[in-house]
Amino acid sequence: MPYNCTDCPRNCGALRSGPSGRGYCGSGELIGVARVMRHMWEEPCLGGQKGVENIFLTGCNLKCIYCQNHKINGSEDISGIPGLLFASPEDFGKILIDAANTDAQAVGIVTGDHYIRQIAASVTPDVKAAIKKPLIFNCGGYMKPETVELLRGKVDIFMPDFKYSDGYAAGCLSKAADYPEVAKAAILKCFELAGPAVFDDDGLMKSGVIVRHLVLPGRIQNTLGVIDELNGMFKPGDIVFSLMSQYLPLPGLVPPPCFERLTGPVSKAEYKKSKEYFENALNLTLGYTQDLSSSDPSYVPDF
Ligand code: SF4
């Protein structure tokens, strides 16, 4: 049924009907599926040797100006995306089962913040039973706890970003100055639903929370603040923290006046300091860092 949406902190109240919506996320009532593809570069505890069968969704409630998935996140016209489809909950349930019936280690839903209601309706008990491998919910972290609650018992691994501890940067780059507080509450809710990280004997994650953070050039304090916040929120072994260095300036990106350093990659000194700070965070005992060579265009999915 069409509805006026207040599912995320934008509180647009926009009508979502069929495939279209006029809210900030640009998403309708149906789930926009841009592509289903195997992804080999997720954190090793997720994909192992076989990778994650990722389902990339259209639209976004953040639309960060540096987004690598800008071709599908609604910043541009998405109508020309090859294979684009709009799925009802029933159809999306079938897509999830098809993705699970591959040899992938896990199934991932990528950028689901603005489709939580629809994803929750898709993962019926029958669908959940048929998936038989970890279901990962990858999101930007800009979510209401009461909406995340809809995913209770339906998702095994939550993978929220924690992009900003700095509200100024969040306002400048994602038009979401309230992001730091919103994301903290959302991440705590994810942890309430998924519990402390659980791994099998091969080190593959079965359930829990992985928090990702992308280091941005010229904003080292933003990264150190994220680490401080998480270090204060959790105990050793609770969550996995993934510190990413793969920021790449998009071709033609014009940085906003409030954030002029976006035109180059993260410097070696910035990433070294971030890594050392993470390594000294006593409550963040599980995690990953990246080699700076990860900031390579070949890591960016082409839609
Ligand atoms: S999910 Fe989309 S339509 Fe709903 S409140 Fe958020 S931005 Fe608006």
C-alpha cells in the first residue's frame, strides 16, 4: 500500500507509491534493485574465498557528495541502469533466495536504510529459512532505531557505516548535521538485535555488527572521533571495526567551499595516524584496516 514515509530521520512524509517517490531518498514503495553481483572485496570474515552475493539497491537517504555508487543512489537519473527492476516484498524474497542459492559465502543487501520496511516484509519466516547462510544488511547508518527494530530476527549481520563524528562534515557532505547522534543510536540498535560478533571455526562471521568508517582527506579529527565514540560504546569483542582508506575523488567532483580537501586521496600520514589510533583503542579488538592501494578505481563497482 502506498504510504507517506517517515521511516528515516529525514522525516520527509513523502508519498511512496509503486516504483517512485519524491522524498529525499527518491525511492518508491517497491524496492529498486540496480544489480546483483558477486563481491570479492568485502571484509574477509564475510566473504571468505567465495565472496558475498550482493544485491545493490537504488536510492539513498544520505547521497554523500563523494559517493562511489552515485550512479544508482538517486543523485542521477537511474532509468538507464541495465537490468534495473522494482521488486515487491514477495519478488525481493525470491531475489534473496536466488542469491543464496549460489556458492557465495553470504548474501548482502547494500544500502538498505531507506528500504527497511520493505526488506522486513520480504524476509518472511519461509524466506529466512530458505536462505541458509548469513544475510548481511549494509547501510549508511542514518536510520531510526524504531525502524531498525523491524529487522529483528531477519538479518544476521548488520554492517552500518559510522561516517561522521563531526556534525559539520556531516552537514557539508551529506546534508545531515545530526548524523553523529543518529548513527550512534542506530548502531546501538543494530547491536541490540544482532548481539556480539560470532564466528565459525574458519573465522567466518555468522552474526553480529561490523561498523565501517571511510577516512576522508583533511578530516582526521572526524576519524579519531568515530574511533573514540565506538571505543566508549562497546566492550572488547562486541563488534568488528573496519577502517577504510579507499576514498577516491570522483571524476569532475567540485568540492564544496565547506570541504575543499576532497580532490585528492587520503595521505599516508593521515591513514597511519588513523590506524595507530584504532590499534590503541582498547575496546575495539576486532577489525580490519586497508592498504592505501585500495584507493584504486578497480575496487569501485561500475553500474
Ligand atoms: S526513507 Fe526516504 S522518503 Fe522516507 S523519510 Fe527517509 S528520505 Fe524520506
